[in-house]
Amino acid sequence: MFLTILHNNIMVNMDMEVRFKLNIDPDKLGDTILIAGLPGMGYTGKQAVDHLIKVLNAEKISEFKSPYLNAPVVTTINGIVEDLKEELFTFYHAETSKYDILLFTGAVQPPSAEWQHYVSYAAIEAVKDFRIKWLFTLAATPIEYYKYDVRVYGVATSKDLLDYLIVNGVIPMPGEGVISGMNGLLLGYAKRSGIEAASLLAETYLVSGRDFIAPYVILKTLSRIIKYEFDLKELEDRAKAFHMEYTSKVKKKEEEKGLGYIS
């Protein structure tokens, strides 16, 4: 894509083609599950996919770099400005005893609707020659109160897949709704390409913070759906520790309130 940007009344032309070339032969892979997770509510999907990259010892097979699509911020450590991040979206591959697994993640959600479409379309185009059994996007849906036993909702591109999700404990998203960002667009472009796809959305109370329960629950649910056990011990331990810390703080506040504590 050739992009023209008006910056300080100066026309700047940038040739910014969005394309992923996966460094792996699709003919050498068997049935493949594609799992995508990007930054969003509770950082749920991003944490889940990052965990799978780690425990499956996944290999990077493609990336997309651009200094222009990152968040308009710089990070600093002890007063020193870090380099601008350019590696934004990445594909990984892992081989398991049951499936080949492709993992797709990114450092950010694209900053505009146009770029969300461009990157989503490019990601689906990159996997069209693979034997994709299912695509799952991992995300979250907000709730107004904290709880440990969060539920997982889902939408799918076909009734058969939705029924299969329901059998495995997923609650169909009721009524009419929208899934914003790439988590939704990936489903749309997958359906257009004939790929069965679904989005799993774990409940989260921490809309703007990092949730440590939702990523564990969503991967536990995904394991049940695809009939393959991921190593989730680290996430489970983190979720339990977070729950204990949270309930302890709530209990302490209640006790202080009962004693007439004045801050």
C-alpha cells in the first residue's frame, strides 16, 4: 500500500505494504490451529498467546515491522529513552502431538480502523494455503464486579462450531453485539476465506489493567475445545496468588471499616 501523510503541511509519501510471508512450508504441516491474541481488555489475549509461545517453545516464522503504527509514546527506564519499537505483529509455529499450531500476536492494536483492516486481512491471506482446522481469537468481555470463577463467552462463524463450543462449556454471546478491533476482524476475514473461526471472550473486571485470571481460564477452555492439554501451571499459580492477594486486601479494608478506621 502506498500511503500519503500530511505532516506539518508537508506531504510525506511512504510505501507501507502490509504482508506476512511465513517462513514455513504449509505442505509439511498437518491439521493446524491458528490462535490469535492481541492487547485488549485485561491484556487477556496477549498474555494467553505469549504463554503459549513460551510453553510450546514456538518458533518465530514471520513478523511485520513499522515505526509508524506503534502507540504515539516512548518508554523510559530510569530517565533514559528506549528505542522505538518497530516489530509490531508476529507469527509463531509450534508442533504438538495432535496439531500444528500457529500463533499470531502483536505489540499493539493498530491505531486506526483502516490499519486494523489491513493487518487483519494480511494475516488471513498469509495462512490461506495452510490446513487451518480452526482459528480462535482470544479476548475479554467486561463485568462490573470481581470474581474468580469467570465465565467464557463465544461467537463463531458457523452454527456447527458454535454448538461445539457450547458442548465444551462456552456460553454463546446473547443477542446482537459487536467485537471490536482485530479480534473481530480476523473472524470476518476468516469467514470470507472459508476458514472456521471463533472468538473466546473471558469475563474480566480489570478492563484497563492486567488480569491474571482471565488468561488462565480462557486457555483452560481452549484446551478443552481442541482436546489438547496445554501446560497452564504457571498461569494457574499466578491466578490463585492474585485471587488470594485481592481477597486479602478486600478483607483488610472491611475489617478496617468495621473498626472505624480513619485514613
